[in-house]
Amino acid sequence: MTVTTLRTRALLPVLASALIVLSACGGSSSAGTAGTGGTTARTVKVNVTITAGKVTPAPTAVEAKKGDHVEITVTSDRADEVHVHGYDIEKPLVAGQPTTIDFDATQAGRFEVETHESEKVLFQLLVR
Ligand SMILES: [Cu+2]
């Protein structure tokens, strides 16, 4: 009995300092997850210009997470129509005027964003 009591007493300061370290750690990590994990919805902005049939920047895959807000701005030097496949959003393009399409990326998958008159693939939207 006496031996046990002595051991417990000897361990107490160690345990106390361990608890302080743990609570300090837990505090900072929970604050970290609250900051990054709470509201992850971002706005993914894509700017595309079509001049003389050339798409700038060159078509690539644009990644978004499910729930992100997507904002696509397209400027063409001629009248056209832009189409976001899958989400089936179409908008007319007026020559020289930027047109913005914005929506929430609610479905996962790979979707082509293209023009109908010039038949250009502007980019692929990859939602996961
Ligand atoms: Cu289309």
C-alpha cells in the first residue's frame, strides 16, 4: 500500500505537465479544423478568352470540390453561345463582352465547357 501511494505521488507532477501539453495541443488543433474544415465552400473562378478561334488559356482541366461555387467568365471576339455540360447551362456570348456563368458545383464528374458556334472546348470542369 505504502509503495503504491509513493508511486502515485511521484507520477502526479508528470501527469499534470502531460495534461497541460495535451490541452495546449488539442486547443490549437481544434481551432485549426474549425477554420479549415467548417466552411470549405470556395469560389472557383475561371476566365477564358476566345480570339480569332484561339482559346486562352489553353484548354485544361479545372478542379472544383463538390459544393464549391463556380464562376466562369467568357469573352469572345464574335457572337457565340457557351454551354456547361452536365449542369446544362447555356448563355449567349455577345462579341467583345464578358459573360459570366455562375453556379454551385452540386454534381460530381467531368464536364465540358464549350462554345457552340466556334465549337471550342474551353476547359473541362472536374468536380469531386
Ligand atoms: Cu454543348
